Amino acid sequence: MKYERELKTAFKISIPVMMGYGVLGFAFGLLLVSFDYSWYLAPIMSLFIYAGALQFLAINFFNLKAGLIDIAIASWFINLRQSFYGLSLIKRFKKTGNIKAYLIFGLTDETYALLTSIKDDEQLKKKYYYFFLTAFNQSYWFIGSTIGALVGSNIKFNTAGLEFSLTALFVVLCIEQYKNLQNPIPFVIGAFSSFFALIFIPSDKMLIVSIIIALGLLFLFKGKLENE
């Protein structure tokens, strides 16, 4: 196979995401059909939206019959962090040609974490490695949500607590990030920003405020971080 090395490497690296996305996607499928929506909406949303937390919130949007403007504004705030991910990957994606659009579409928190925490093998053809890694991650979510919806259509489940699998996945990826950087400052900044926003900021604005604080502190300590 022409790109066998890239395919195998991408699959190996994506295994932690498979463990998280499979369970969380399954939970999404269960939750969706528990509100009496058709099972096929799960694979359709996972194929064309593929937005994790936003897909869970979309169920509430449907139930509340929210307007398109309200949904657009909420979606923008929820996924605003993706803009910063993209900015940091401009150089990496520069020579990806006709698959760049898909790499941008498929850039989730977990895919970004893998791209930035795992050192690239110089022998890999980066364009296809990035493509396979992104495609594997989306396929895990797609398969998990589809199976969850199909099972949930026939068997009733209590979905409480399943969403914690995403938190567990982030903990693992955070540990890998620390092992790679060996610098505690970014993690201290992230923790401080999150706790500050949790305590002093309303829950609906907590995410965006914590991101702004973290960015401000990272720019403030930019010199020290670069020296480290």
C-alpha cells in the first residue's frame, strides 16, 4: 500500500481518541434517540457537523425550538477556541493541498492535542498522515454515535455519567502534553484561568473568559516560555 506507513502510524496514535470517541459517540446516539428523534440523525450529524459538545447541545436546541440566529451565536461561542487551534497549525497545513479543507473541518480538540503533543516522524508524508489521523478520529465518533442510536432505538439506557469519558480523555492528553513539553507554566496558567472563570464568571460565559485570560497570561509570559 502506497501510504501504509502513514496509515499505521495515524491509527496507532489515534487509539486513545478511539477509546474516548467510541464511548462518547455512543452516549450521544443514546441521548438523541431518547428524545424520540430518528436514529439516522446521529450518523448524519456526525458526518456533516462533527462537533462533539455542540452536537449534544443541538439536542437541546431542537427541543427548545431555538431560532437559527440563536443557534448560530451559541455555536460560534462554543467553537471559538477552534480559531486559535487553526492559527497555530497554519504552517503545518500550508502544503496539504486539496485536503486542507477537510483537515480544517475535522480539527477537533482531541485531534489538535495529538498533532501538538506527538512529535512527527520525519519519514512520514505529513499531508497523508494528517489526513488519516483526522479521518480515523471522525470515523470513531461516527461509528460510536451510529451504534449508540441504533441500540438506543431498541433498548432503553440510563445515559447519566457517560459524558465523563471526554473529561477522562482530556486528562490523558494533558499528561502527554506535559511529558512532551516538560514545562509546568502553560498548565498552571490553564488551571488558574479555568478556576478563576469557574468562581467569578457566569457559566454561560466561563469558557470564552477562561480562554481570553489564558491567552493574555501566555503572551505575558511568552519570553519565559520561549527560554524554557
